[in-house]
Amino acid sequence: MTELTLADVQAAAERIAGVAHRTPVLTSRTLNERVGAEVFLKAENFQRIGAFKFRGAFNAISRLSPEQLAAGVVAYSSGNHAQAVALAAKLAGTTAVNLMPTDSPPTKLAATRGYGAEVVTYDRYSQDRAVLANQLAEERGLTLIPPYDHYDVMAGQGTVALELIEDVGPLGALLVPIGGGGLIAGCATAASALSPGIRVIGVEPAAGDDTARSLKAGERVEIGVPRTIADGQAIASPGELTFPIVQRLVDGIELVTDDEIRAAMKFAFERLKIVVEPSGASALAALLTGRIRNLPDRVGVVLSGGNVGLERWLELLGRS
């Protein structure tokens, strides 16, 4: 595969049907009144492993050959993709090795091990995770399942927007968190085909604006690993495969501060009665700031995950 199409996303939807959850779409009259639009929230915090990542991981692993499955897979991730690969590998009857930062949230480390994966840790600020993962793959004969820079992974993530538009109809705008770009690449591919004229808006932490800088420069820019509470979006550079899709289909990038992400997490808890992790709240945070101009009447927002432990959630929201 050398490009991503709606047909790829639809094929992924067939593969994950009955395995991945078809997550609910939430609405809030309070939110609608606050932003002046009808908002549809795709709640991927209710997905298996607590985040959208299961979709892409399962789609990719389900396409491996019997020989590849017998040998096992390897992945690198701060947590959600690691959990997704661990569970998908278990369901596919294979084994997984996950390379994770030493400062990954303890709940994500524990969950990844709980799904039966081997965890190898590294220092995200001084070591290159892609290099380490490729070394592990070569040494052990494993198949690498990257967190975003893989067409089957992107196709699986695109089922988020596919389901949302199937369930609620055409949208004027779709807000999607950006880390490496796999989620927004897949969602933009599906949304632009199913809802012509839609504005796809990516959301990044202000401290991790690699995609915004890259779009401005017209090429991939590396910023160094950002320090942000949104660990799932702490990426130094957009993906090699995801970035051209983002260039072509994404209409703009909105940046949010860690404090704005905290406010969105609080809003989600108090008004929507759900828990979302920092990365999962970033797109909602962008909407709540009121900085997005000319908001259309119907807006989709991806709540990408909810993997945050109670102690960390209380710490982030300033409570002891």
C-alpha cells in the first residue's frame, strides 16, 4: 500500500467488527450552548484498552502471515499503543514485546504487562525508541508494529471517523488530537470522503507543536521530545507516512496549553461524567477555548482515550 483510501478504512472496519467496540457518541446541551454548535463527542475512552489505539493495532496484526504471527511482534509506545498491541497480539495468538519510556504512567505499564506483553524500558529523552525497536525486531525476528507510521494502523484509526459520521451524519468540522499523526491521517481520509467540505482540525499541545511547525515549513520538522502532561502526544516529529496525508487533508492546527487540557478534563468529568486522559482531552480543550473561528453548526470531537489512574488524575487537577 502506497496511499490511504476510504476503501482501506472500510476494510479495516470489517476486520475489527465484533472485536473492537463501536464506541458511543456523547452530546451535552451545556457544551452546545457554550460553543454555539451541535457537538458530537466520539468517546474512545470506552474502547478496548481505553483508547482508539486498539483499532489500528488489531487491524495491522490481523493482516500478518502465519510465519510472522509465530515469531511475534514488537512495538514502541508511551502506553496506549503498547496496551493495544499487547491485547491484539494475545487475541491473534501471538506474543508481543513493548518498548516503553521509563516515565510512562504506571497504570499504562501495569496494563501492558497485564495483557501478557514483555516490557522493555528506555529513556525517552536520551534514547531513540525507533532505533531500539528496530534492533529488537532484528535480533529476535519480530515484526514491528509502529504506533502511527503504518498504513494498516492508520486505516484502523480511521474507523473512528467512519463510525462517527455513519452514526450522526455529515459534519462541518472534526477536531482530532495529533501525536504522530496516525489517528488524524485515518480520520481525515474517512471524513473528507464521507462528509465533503468538512474542516479537519488537528490539536496539539503547545509544548509539542511539531506538526504545526512542519506544516508551516512545508516539511517534517523535529523539535525534540516535548515535556507536556499529554504523554500520548509527546512526539518529536510527524510520521514520514502520516505527514503527507496531514498536509493534503488537514485544514489547520490548534495548540492548547497543559492548563487548557486540565480544564477540559475537569469539564468532561463534571459535565459529561467521564474520565479522559490529557491526550484524550486535547481536542475538547481546543473547542472549549473558543479560539476556533467560524465554527460550523455540527462539530465532531474525538476523545481519544481515558487511560489515567486516579492518583495521576487528582495530581493533574491540583487535588491531593
